[in-house]
Amino acid sequence: MEQAAVVSFWFAMALYLVATVLYSYHFVAKRPVFSWYATFATGAGFLAHTASIGLHWGATGETPITGSFNSLSLTAWTLVLIYFVVEHLVKLKLYGAVLVPLAFLAMATGQVLLGSESFELGEAAISQLDSWRVGMHVALIMIANASFAVGAAASGVYLLQGAQLKKHKTSALMKRLPSLTQTQMLARRAIMLAYPLYTAGMLLGIVRAIEFDLNWWFDPRVMMSGVVWAIYGSYLLLHYRRGASGKLLARLALVGLVAVIVLAIIARTVPTGFHIFGL
């Protein structure tokens, strides 16, 4: 079973890489056939990825949140899932050339870190993980982070296109980007979806920590999660006040994604607090 999980994992990585190339060709050439094959490759990779996670879990008994390999693989899986939702809702293939490569890089990073990891959970950690609240906490945070990534990708496109329009040097490729209104709307909707999910995920984690009388406030991951929450809360507050420029909101969305990435690094490198499952 473990061998089948490894084969499925590498098969998924290969398909995501193929999909990245096809999405890029579609953006440059605007040929529908590239679009269809890109979506097919991504879908096939997603199915292989799902099989890999399930087979690895069944063979080793490791939950998808323990260890960098498992958590990064789950992050990549969530990114692709959210991308499919985005593609279905807004019909923009451009983001496949951004989000699918991110999923590939997350899987590749997890594979690199796999050989350097050596840990075994103690009874206390196992008891902390044994709850539906933990499962919901992880699921909500993962989905929220993937949605934040979508919002940041759209914001990056917004800034790129805005800079081109300001210089009056719009190239043929830039003309194929979605409109400023479309990118801003996608970013806003993605963050509006992610923020309540992230909030609920944080609260579930805090409740679980309180149940075990853990000093949750001084956990580095909890503190950094508060920073992420504050950044995207500021994004939504500024948006609803209608006084902030689109450029400011786009930059704030990108800063928030940087904070999410820093949080992921801290969670796997700082051996303090009770979030030790990624170490």
C-alpha cells in the first residue's frame, strides 16, 4: 500500500507539472485545446494526489497533519481543490498558471524534507489530536489559506495590470489578462470566504488548547495566526469603508499571504509551544 502511495504521489506531481505548462501555453496562445488538456491533467493529478494521501494514511497510520511531508501534501491538495472551485465560478484559466505550480512546489518541498524528518508523537500529543475539533480546525485553516492564496494571486494580477495601464505600455500578453474589475472582485470574494473560515478554525484550536490547559497565547503559531487574522481583517474593514484604493487592498492581500507563508515556516522550525506536529 505504501508503494502505491509513493507511485500515486509522483504521478500527481508529474501531472501538476504538465498542467502548469499547459496553462502557460493557454495564456500565451489562447488555444482552447490547451485549456481542456490543462484542466484534464489537473483533475487527473488531483485524483492521484487524493489516492496518495489516503493510501499513505492507511499504510502508516500518520494523520495528514503530522510532519512536513504530510501537511505540505495536504496544503497542495487543498490549493488544487480551491482552484477548481475558482475555475468553475469565474471561468478564468489564468489562475491555474499560478496556483497549480504552487501546489507542485509544496509537494516538492515536502518530498525534500521527508528524508530529514524523524519524530514520534508522544501520548500527550496523540490525545490532543484525537478530537473532531482538531480535524475541523485543520480543515478550516487549510481551506482558508488556499482561499487567501487565490486572493493574493488575483491581487498580484491586479497590480501587474494596473502598472502596465499606468505606463501605457500594455503588451499583447497583458491584454489577455482579466479586467481590473474581475481581478479585484475575485480577490475580494476569496478573502471574504476565507476570513470567517480562518476565524472559526482559530477558535476551534483555542477551545481545544483550553481543554488541555495549554498556554496557547504564547505559542508562536497562535501569535502569528493572530497577525494573519488582523491583516485580512484590516483588508475587509478597509474594503467596506470604501475609502481604500484597489492598489492598497491588493498589497495588503499579498502581505497577508507572506504572513501565511512565514507562519508555515515558523510552525515547522520553532520547537516551542504545543504546535509541534509539523516538526
